[in-house]
Amino acid sequence: PARPRDTLHVLAGGVLPSTTVPDKMHHLVNVPAGYYKALLRYKKGDSAGEYIACGFYLPHDPSIASKSFMDYIMSVDELKTQTGIDFFKYLPEVVGADKAREILAQKPGTWWNR
């Protein structure tokens, strides 16, 4: 959870290509193949602070309703592979290229709740 002293950047959207399905009125509507969220958290601390990141990709599939969204958590790099979207392009300018690669490649885990 974001605390008052933290900053959380959230990028969310639908993933193309979409499929066409009929709605209740039998009109054809476009539905994204899936949905993503990319999260970048800056946690202020006693020193310089730290960035942590994670991503979620949820396929547009009714069967996922019975699962935990945590089943779909991944690194931002993995999310980039799934979606083709380059998230947080500004991060290397803020923390340096090596640190940005490390942050975006992080495997999410219990650290997200710290």
C-alpha cells in the first residue's frame, strides 16, 4: 500500500489486438485481449529512498475471476515482453541506466508490502 510519504506511479490500459464480441443488444464491440498495470513506487526513507516496481497482465478471460490478481504479478520487464510497451522510460535519467535496469527486472514478492 502507498503510504503518505511515498509516491506511486500507475500506468494502466488495454492491450491490442482486440477481439470483436457481441454485446447484450447484439452489437459488435471491440474488447482488448488483456489489461495491464505497471506500478513504480518511490519509498522515501532515512537516506536517498528507493524505487520498486512490478507489473500485472490480466488476459481478458472470464476464468480469471476465481483467481487472485497476485497470480498475474510480474516484473516490469516481463510486462514489457507481454505488451510490447516500454514503461517508465524516464527512470534511467533519474537513477541511472544500470539501476533502472535492476528496478525494472525485479521479481515482485513480499517486498511490495514493506
